[in-house]
Amino acid sequence: MERRRRAVRRGSGILDRLEELKLALLSGQAGEGTLENLARTLREDRPQDSDAGLNGLLDQIDLRAAVELAKADLRRSAA
């Protein structure tokens, strides 16, 4: 049960960082601090849960975060 709680907490944290990034970009800021926090959270080990549905959802959250980090790298390269 504790692994499940940690996995959900990690997923929620990534979603929070993605929301912060969205708000920063909409306000015209680069959101560099948010990107660093997002990258750090994504690098953390993710506890695996026996629930395949939860693992699939967490995979999708991780993928969305990785896409946003890649897009940020492209923006930096273009600047």
C-alpha cells in the first residue's frame, strides 16, 4: 500500500510541475526553475504497483513530462 501511495504522490507531483510550467509559459516566462524541478522529479525512481491501470497512467504522465522537457530543450537550442 505504501508503494502505491508513493507512486500516486510522484505522479501528482509531476502533474503539479506540468501545471506550473504551463502557467509560466502562458505568462511569458521561461519556467527554468519549474523545468529543473520537473526533470528532477522525473529522474526519481518510480515505485511499481501491482495495478496495471495505475502503472499505465503513471507511464503516460512520465511520457508527457519527458515531451515537455524535450520541447524545452528544442526552444533553448533555437534561441
